[in-house]
Amino acid sequence: MRFESSVLLPNPSVRHVILDVLQAALAAVDPSAAVQRALQREGDLLIVGDRRYDLSAYGRLFVLGAGKAGAPMTQAVESVLGERITGGLVVVKTDHSGPTERVRIVEASHPTPDAAGVEAGREILALAGGASVDDLVFALISGGGSALLVSPAEGLSLADLQGLTATLLACGATINEMNCLRKHCSGVKGGQLARAVAPATLITLVLSDVIGSPLDVIASGPTVPDSSTWADAWALVEKYDLVGKLPPAVVVRLQAGLRGEIPDTPDESDPIFAHSQTVVVADNFLAALAAKAAAEERGYQSLLLTTFLDGDAASAGRLLAALAKEVQASGNPISAPACLILGGETTVQLGSNPGKGGRNQEVALAAGLALQGSRGITAVSLATDGTDGPTDSAGAMADGGTVARGAAVGLSAADHLRGHNAYPYLVASQDLLRTGPTQTNVNDLLFVFVEKL
């Protein structure tokens, strides 16, 4: 995978450095390599983290999973465990499949769930439910799994879950908040896949796409204890004033749960987790460290500021510009040539008639407006999965000329930002980043590169 080379910057050598840094970040969180690092096998001895498993003690070995990185993660497990695998099923986003030998890969829709995801959920729950105490089950979990692994809770339909997803995407809820509600409307999320697997032994390998890697939020935590409750879910309905916006059946279910009429998702005290291990094999911090090292190798002083960035995308773009201007003006917190790195995931609260774009494109366009007329500064916002919103973009760059390039073809950067319509603007200004599916997913990476003037 390589970045498309049409991004326009005044200094081609700077552009080349930036793309090399982004490439290094993605290479560090390659799902196949991450899984193979996590699994060490010597004959029948399998070492996963700090635990040892005697493969000869298990009758069957199944591989289940969901997420955008499911195909390379499955391929890696097959390369390690090969002949020991009985079978399995992993659901991935459309166009994210890959060849496998013993585990079937199926595709479904993301970010809005579809019938293929429901069928995958049904089959995965059936496989999990068929596992016995003598079996070993691997669960491969990565970002996107919430939309891809679907099992409507009793009383709900696929249309209800689609309505729930659309409402949550539009209201500006964080991924933690979205997944709290998703878990309480599902028959597989929030530890319920682990319930189906028990009493078999369960090993979950996670590629984290959530800030701080809370296990019960990543892909809505199908195999781990759930820390959220019915009360938490209803509090979010009230926070975002969703009663009249959610499908009625969803509201009915949440209210019933709040009254104690429906059991809550399993928490850490539940015995179903007695024979379960979970390992995070790669995350945003690992990618950010690799980017930092790559920038330093190319002569930039580098500083990783945070991997916990969240909040409004446009505000994050203005923050990038402010940080860069400070470096240029005072040499604080580091002097140019400098690379500042932030990781996390921003949000966009859409208006009534939004245009086309994604959170990373919105970050970049806001940064471009704030950098108008500046020299020697480039802001970058990248979705590590290669898909930013419902577009073919992985994000965008912006510099002091982004506004002028758009204006030259009659476009207003401010108007496009207000209308959440960054994509057509950034196409015209030649600031888009395109990678195609990267087969990984560890949140977003944001950068400012500051040259020495």
C-alpha cells in the first residue's frame, strides 16, 4: 500500500518526507505482523502474552472475529496454527477480504449494518455456541466490528439498528458512547459472544481503534466484560436528546432495561470469563511512536503530544495550526524543523443538510483556514484504516496555500467547512490523501510539520 502522490505542496521534498512518516506509522501496526508477534508456537506449546497453552489438550480450534483488519489477522493466525484450526468465520468490511485456507471470510457493510452482518452474526454465534469445554476459540477483534458483527436484540430489527447507527453518527456521540448504546441493543456485543463461547477456552486478539484501548468499547467488546449499564445507556439518550430521534423499538428496549426488566450485559464478576484471555496486539500509541522515530530519522525534532485527542474535528484543526505557529514563533515546545504528533479520534456534529467528507478532512480544512498565508507549515490528519467518512479518502494535508488553491477555482473554504463538505474542496485544492484500505485500524493520527525558515 502506498499513498497517492498527487498531494500538492510547495516543497516536494517535504511532501516526500511526510508521506514516508505516515507510511512508517502504518507499517508499525500491520495486523499480520502484530498478530504474529503476539503468538509464539513451539510444536504443541502456544505462548500468548504471559500464558502458555498445550494445544494437544484441546479437541477443536475455532477462529471467529469481526473488524476491518480481520483478513490479515486471520491469515497470521493461520500461518501460526495452520493444521490445528478446525474452522471459523470472520466478518470484514466490504472490499477488505483476503485469501484464507481454513477460516471463512465474509464481507458486510460499515458503518451502517446490513443483512450480511446479521447473517455473519448468526453464524458466528452458532459456531461459538457449538464449542465445548475441550475446545479453544480465537476471537480476532478490530475496529469496525461494531457495525460488522450484528445480532439484533430481542424485539429489535436490522432497520432499528440501522436507525440507531444513523442517529448516533449524526449527533456527535463519541465512539465510547455509540458503543454503549449498541451493546444494549445487541445479542452479541458487550461480552455476549463470550457467553456463547463458554465454557470453551477463549483467546481474544485485539487491534485497538479506541482511545486508551478500553477493551469493552473496541468493536463493542463482544468477548470481554462490559463496564456499561442500562443507566449509562439511558443517560446518553438524555444527553443528546434522542428520545424522538431513535427508532421507537430502541427506546422501548432501553426503558425496559432501565426498569430492570431485561438482564444487563455480563460484567467482570460473570464466571463466563473464567477461561478467557485478551491481548491488545497493536494500537494508536505504537503507530505514533513509529511516526516519531521516522520523522527523527529524517532530521525533524519530534514530540508525541497525546494519543487521547477527542472532541470537535474543526477545533482540532485549529489546534494543529496554533501549535505550529507557536513552534515557528518561539521554538516552543520544540524548534524547527519540527514534527508534532497527536493521536485519537475527533467527531463531527452534522447539520440538517451536510455535504461530503469525514472527520480527518474536516480537521485538515479547518487547519488550512487557520494557516492561510503561512509559510513552512503543513498539517496532516490521517484515518489509519484508509477510509475517512463515506469517501475514498484517508484524510488530507493542508498548508498556507490550501485556501488560495480552492479560491482559484471559485470555492470558499469557510463555506465548505460550515457545510461539512470538505471532500470536494480538498479534491479541488489537491490536498486529499488516498491509500485505499490499509487493512489496519488504530484511530487517527494528526501531525504538524514545521520547516525552518
